Amino acid sequence: MTSQTLVLPQGTLRFSQTFSYPPLILVAGGRSPGASWLRDLLRPGVRAVWSVDRGARWCRQAGILPQRFVGDGDSLGEEDRQWLQDHRVPCRIYPVAKNLTDLQLALFEAAEMFPHLPTVVTGTGGGRFDHAFSAVFSALWAHRRGGHVLAMGDELELLIPLRGPSEVLLSFAPLPDVVSTLAMTRECTGVTLQGTEWPLENVRLLLDEPYAISNRLTAKAQETSFSVKKGWLGVYAAWGIDKQTSSGEKGTSKSGLS
């Protein structure tokens, strides 16, 4: 089965390219996605759910049984381990001392087992900057090995790695508080934004000159389009993240991706 649309709890992403469907879901060990959001993510149908180290806890708390566990287990509690054992979840256990992060290992395994299958990664937010940076660019690394990460995030934040030439049409409800466009390679050319408060038309964005942030979608536009002709463009959206960060209401902030 093929599709051009990825359905997320907060809206739909319609891509210019066709991809295999349904997607693989990786639940990593960073900020816990909301249990209801995670269950809604699976509702349209998925190929499989993999838990990555402490992501097994987020699955357990949401009542979701993963088809595979990948990681070194250093962030698991005894209850998490027993839950995986009781449900006979296949586990790929790695040593704690290793060169790659648990998420990288999961992304590379997924690329090998399901070449070019679209993947949604959650449990990557919160915590340390180096963990978040590694998670984002590991998605691009996995692409070079046959992976295909369509989106990363949760109910608070979403990042869409868009490789040119391509376009994505966004339809969200509610609208995000902020959207940003970030060059994820040295340069992105032919970047166009339509349906935003500050549109762009065929511009060049540079990795070391990240000015195209803190934009907003216009309420009048039913769909917003982001396109890039060459390079990797990161399309970022956030809902209530400033409020959650300042109030400390959102679960654990420890990333735990390594």
C-alpha cells in the first residue's frame, strides 16, 4: 500500500512523494509523549511499534505493546524489564559502552529490516541539547542507510525533515503557536513558504544563518505548504511548548537517548 499522507493526532502531512504505508513507529527514551497522543498516533494503523530503551516505559504507561525493544536497558526500571519479559517482547540488547546511541541503533536496524519504510520517531524531546541534536541528525544519517524518517516529535513539538526537491502540505487543528524553517544541510535552495504570516519565495537558507524561525500559520489558510528544491529543510512546529517548559508540567525532561 502506498500513500502521500501521514496522519498525526494534531493534523495531516501531505507530501509530494508517494511512500509505503503504514509507517513504523519508534518510541525513544526522551520526553514522554502523552499517553493519549501516542495511542491516537497508532489509531490509523502502523507497520510496527519499536521501543527504544526507556521508550518501553512510555509504551507500558500508554498500554501499547511494542513488537521489538532495542537498547542497552540502562534507563529501564525493574517494572519495565518485567513487563517486557512477561509479554515476551523480542529484545535486541546492546552493551552500555558502545559507539552508537540506542536511537541510532534502532534507526539503522529499521533501515535494514524495512528499507525506505516511512518512520515516525517520538520520545525525542526535552532534556539535553546534545541528545536532541544527535536525534535530529541521526534521522538524516539513517536516510543514507536506507531509512526514511517522515516526522519526529509529540503533541508539543514536531519536526519534519524534508529533502529537496519536495513539498509538504500541513493541515493542523489547532494551529501551532509557532513554525520555523531550518536548514539542516549547509544550504537549502528554492525554499518557499505559503500560508504563513511571513511567507518566503524561492529563497536560500544557510545552516549557519538560521533567521527563518518563529513564524506563524495564518488562520485563513486551510493548508500551508513548505517546499525546498535542494538540501535538507527542517520544518518545525510547536504547541504550548513555552507554557509547558516554564511551568514544568510536562513529565520528565531527561532525554536519555544515548
